[in-house]
Amino acid sequence: MERIKVSTLDGYAKWADSYDAYPNGLIKIEEPIVRALLGDVGGKRVLDAGCGTGRHTRWLVEQGALVTGVDPSPEMLAHAKVKCPQADFLAGTFAPLPVPDALFELALNALVLEHLPEVAGPIAELARVIVPGGAIVVSVFHPFFVLRGIPAHFKHADAVEYEMPSHVHLVSDYVRAVKQAGLVLEELVEPIVDAAIVDALPNFEKHRGHPLAVIFKASKA
């Protein structure tokens, strides 16, 4: 299958219609961990920065959160608005975020930062928009795969495989950015491709035992 490199915006524009149904092992392993780290969100103001099609937004709304979603992709946002009419949505970037200071108890950034050339600015922005005592939860594609030459990519209905920009940010880069933003790292996990992933997606057998994501939570004093 032919592989074509595209920008992140062009890639997600093409992926938007099939994103939710796509057999994505990264999402399968990421979602339960992210939601456990978010904890009880009932009644809390939550920013979903990089909300995409609203996969986390919908869960947050169902748990009683007051959610604002931000994404630069109009195609992904269109799906999120249909899926989550109770949430507010804004088109915008991650640095700067199009929201005021100290507006949210929680800020989520899921599977975004691997596409960006640096992480300190976006993490500082997440810290800016949460209240004292609030927290951020971040998930990213593990740099292990990017270093092995496996960037973010997907197969499209037009029989083309599209590859989007994927930057190598080491775990230490994220830890350093958290500290620079004045946050306290509470938890960091690196889930691996396990038997459950391989059973659901047999093509992941070749990745068994490899770390697939970096997921962390950090709080603001």
C-alpha cells in the first residue's frame, strides 16, 4: 500500500470520518488509563484540548463534567459537535489555547503532543488554564515507536496509507516540561502491548511487550 506524508491537519481531515471506527490499538490501551487518572469528574469544569472527534469528551459529559473541547481540525470538530451537543467547542491551537487563565479544574490533552515539535509550551498552556489544586492528564504515542521508524499513520478508504508528523519527545522531556510549568508529577505510566491488545488486533503481535504510550497526571499547587 502506498504511503504518503501529510500535515497533521490534512491527515486528520482525511481520517475524521473513519476515526472512531478505526482499529487503533493505541486508543484501546490509552482510554481506560486516561479515564482512571481523570477520576471523578462530576460537576468539574474540564478542558479537552485536542478533543478530536470527541471520544473523551463524550465520556466526560456522561460522567457529569462541564466540558469545553478545543481542536484545530474543523473536520474532527464537526464529528465532536454531533456526538456531544452538551459540550462547548472552540477551534484553536494548543499554544496558545483560546481560553482564559485558571478556568478549569482538569485539562486533558490526549494523543496530541507527538505531533508537535516541542512540548514545553503546550504543557505550560495546560498549566495556565487550570485552577490551583487542579490537574492535567496527558497521553502521547510512545517515542519508542517513533525511534523505530513507526510514526502516526492510518490506512484510508482510498487505499492509501497516510503518515502524519511524529516527533521524538523522550519521557524525560515531558517530566522536564511538567517541572518547568510549575506542576507536580503525580503519576506516569508506560503501558505495553499485552495479550488483550494482540487478541483484539492480531497485527500487533510483532509489537507485543513494547511500550505503546506515555500517560501522566500532574497537579497545580
